[in-house]
Amino acid sequence: MDHHVDIFRHLDTSMLEIFQNGSLNDYLNNLSPEEREQTVGAINRLMQRDAERQANSWHRYYEIKWYFNYIPLITIHYSLIWQAMTFTNLVYMVRASIIKITNAMVKMVRLTFFLITIQSYFRTLINIVFSFCDVITFSDNFLMDLFTYVLQDNKGMMRIHEELRVHKFDLQYFADMPEYKNLSVFQQIVFTIKNLLASMLITSCTRAGDDVLCHIYTNTLIFKMLEAVSKTYPQNTKLSIMIMTVLIYLIYAILGNIICINIFLFFGSNLANKIMGFSQIVKNLSNAIWSTLFGHVL
């Protein structure tokens, strides 16, 4: 059978009329099984070709040429782009862009509200998963230590942290302040997120009247690692030393956490097996005692 034969030219009714009138099912029911299978297959192939053509339509406007198999050069066909710049296409592209941007903004707002709402649950879950990381890094929260180390030179975050100290870590303290009454919803969300991030800094603070002065708490493992890396590679830049310190700290904490979890699971499994063994012994003894003392009576 020739798969390239156009079977649509043998149809008595045009496909456009069939689709428009909604009589495709009636038309297919009047065909023999072989003709019905061929027609459905042809429709599927036609729809697949149309989908592929739409997916690859943008490839007509540019071409990538490789020189010496390593240097890519993008060639843009401006003539084809200009030909496609009809009023209908422009209206369609503007409308599609507005719809995509609006959907993206709505999804971002939903995601932001979702994360803010359940951040306490995430924090509890993360603390449970990485509990051994806190133990082997001698920290109350190793992620907060890491976050503090990364933002140690951020003066803006430190000022926000000091304001939070003054307002007893109320993330939305600005809601009742007159100077922040005119903030939009988006600005309030950004403000709350900044407060949340600043609240994660580990500091030592002193109060001077109504003001609070805070300093980064550096007596943690990651800052000790920073000193060791700085002494080992004194010629490196500050950024490279920070990246090396973060990587060493994360590898140490995560690998240690994995090892501790495996040891805990191994210990728990063996303990459960021991308990099951003792329970079986107790069960056998109870059966023996019952059969010895009361079996002949009952």
C-alpha cells in the first residue's frame, strides 16, 4: 500500500465541511472498517504535520551555521520576518504575549502566597530532615549559619534585621505604620520576604536606647572553615574563598547527614528485629504456660 496516496481527493464531502457541520462521526460510520481506519490515520497524520509545522515555524526565521565545527553563527532572515509582520499577526502576538505575561504574574503571586503561608511547615520539615547536619556542625541551624555567612557583608539586610529586633521579629510590623500605608500589594509581599530573609541572620545585638546595634555572630563552624581556607589559599580572591568555604561546608554537612541517617536506620532496623525476636519468645512462653497449666482443664 502506498502511504503517500492522498485519500482525501476520493472523498465526496470536503473535510472542512465535515468539521464545520460536526458530522465527522456520521461520515466515518458510513465507511467500511478499512476505509474508516485509513481516513482516521490520514487525519492523524495531517494533524501531526500541522503541529510539527507550527512548532518549527520559528525556525524559518533564523539559521545556525557552524564554522570549523566549533564557531556558531546565527543568521536571521529579516525578509521573512518582515513578510510575517502583518496586522493580524501583530495583533495575535501582542494578545498572546499579554496572556502569557498575565498568566506568569498570576502564577508567581500564587506561588509567593503559597510559600509565605507554609514557610513554617517547610522550616519544620527542613529541620527534621537536616537534624543531623545541625549536630555535626555544632549548630542550632546549619542553614541559618550558611545564610548568615553568605550575607555577612550585606548592610541592607543587617539594617532590616535590626528593625526586626526592635519590633520583636514581627515580619509585618510595617502594616500599622503610617509611612508604609501606601504600599501596594506587591511591595508588601517584597517587604515581607525581605523581613523573612533578614530574620534568618544569626547575630549578637546590643540595645542603645530605642536603637539596636547588631553584629554577625562568627563563632560558628563555617567561619572557622573560612579562616582555615583563607590561611591555606591567601592569594585567592574573596569570592573564590567564599565559594570554596560554602562547598566544603555543604559537602561536610550533607555527607555527614547521610551517614548519620544510615546509621540511625541500621540501628532502628536491628532494634526492631531484636524486639520482634523477644516478642516471639514471650509469645512461645505464654503458649507453653497456658497449655501446661490450663490446657488439660479446658
